[in-house]
Amino acid sequence: MAFIDYYKILGVSKTASENDIKKAYRKLARKYHPDLNPNDKDAEQKFKDINEANEVLSNAENRKKYDEYGEHWQHAEEYEKAKHQEQYQRSTRDPYGGYSEEDFSDFFGSMFGGGSSQFRGQKVKFKGQDFNAQLQLNLKDVYTTHKRTLTVNNKNIRITIPAGVENGQIIKIKGHGGKGVNGGPNGDLFIEFSIINKTQFRRDGDNLNVSIDLDLYKAVLGGEIMVNTFDGKAKLKVKPETQNGTKVKLKGKGFPRYKKEGQFGDLYVTFNIKTPTKLSIKEKELFTELSKLR
């Protein structure tokens, strides 16, 4: 396996923080995403390399293995286990013997395609590499459960996206990562959701917030109004003498709860009372008369 410099792929240094790696990955993933670069094989390969690099460097444990073992990082645990076993066996044969760099090379060769140690010919099963991908969706897309086809490593994967998925949430698709080695299980695919909100509503978990204008007369006298909800309209009662900034809750008119069929959060409506402008002479006289009554 040829050495791949994951730090170079993401354009970060070996001392980069987790936040630096995350920012670099998101920036490059958006730039080379297949949806934005249709039929571009170079962009497709770069997107694949970016996800592979992020899978390793964004995980502290994997990053430590990669820094120490390079291209053999996925086999670090097996290597350590076998190395200790080899050390023990050598010590029983020669209590004063050491374990040289040449021995390490011989061991690596036996596991990864050459060499002549006692491990030659053994087929150790390894789980395939896990993959990471980012899927960008609009807020309206995740209001209902739906299916979508993703292309990962030139393979189409049909997945179900549950309603209520949140921005930054990661779900695992078992067995859709890299192919296992020597009959080992395939790796898994981890999908991070990037939710874009282009609606008038602000999402807060399962709840939604929206501000609406309310005319002065309705605020003073009260009454009923129709307000937009995420999936339609609803009638809302306005109490007399409603103050600016008053917040009213519409129960069950928020966002669907993740993987809880039929359950929704609430919609909070904040009133923004609009003062009338361009008053007529008669209106000014009436407001003057009202002010004298107060």
C-alpha cells in the first residue's frame, strides 16, 4: 500500500487542531462535492481522498495510529499484539536478545506482502476502512422521511433519511465502507448532515421560532389572525392589549422528532407590533383624542 499523506490532502499541518481539521474538511468537501461537480472524475477522486483523510485525522485514536504506523495504521492493534507475542517468543529462546528495527521490518513484510518470519502465510482478518461523507440538505428536505441515492466510491447506495435529522448529525450505514481484508467485515459509512435553512423559521431542536408583524389595532383590540406554519397555515388568537415581543406557542406545529413517528415540537410565534405610518388628519385627531383619555 502506497503511503498517502492525509495532512497534505486536507492542507493542514501535523500539529493542526481537531477544529482546524474539521474546518478544512468541510471547506474541501463542499468544493469537490459530486453534486457541484457532475461528471468530473478528478473532483470525484479528490472528494474520495478528502473523506478518507478526514476519516483518519478527525478521529483522535485513528490519527495517533496513522502518525505512528503510516499506511499500516488500520492494522496497528494486530501489529502490537503480534509484536509482543514475537518479543515474548524471542525472549524465551534468547533471554538476552533484543528486538531490532530489522526484526520490525521482517514482521511488517510478513503481514503486508513479503519477509520470512514465522507469521508468513497467516491470514489475519481485518475490518475494512470506514468512510466519511457529508450530505447537504435543505431544512424542508428533512421535514419528512424520504429516500435518497448517494454515490460513494462509484457505488450507488439507497438510504432512508428519517425526518428530524439535525445539522451536524452523523448516522452510520453499516457495511458500506471499505472492503474487508482476508475475509474480514466491510467498514462502515458515516454520513454527516449539513442542513441549510432558507425558510423564515428558526429551528431550535424540535421547536421552531418565527416572528410576524401585527398591526397596532389588532394588538390593542385583540382578535384572530392566520399565521404560516412549516407545512401550512393555522389560526391564532390574539389577546387584547398584546405587547410588542409577546411570544405565543402553537403546540405540535414545530419540527418532527427524530425517529418518533407522529411526534412534533412546538412553534413559537413572536409578535412584532407595527406602528401605523402616513396617518390621515382624521386618524391623528382620533389618536390625539385617545391620548387625552389616557
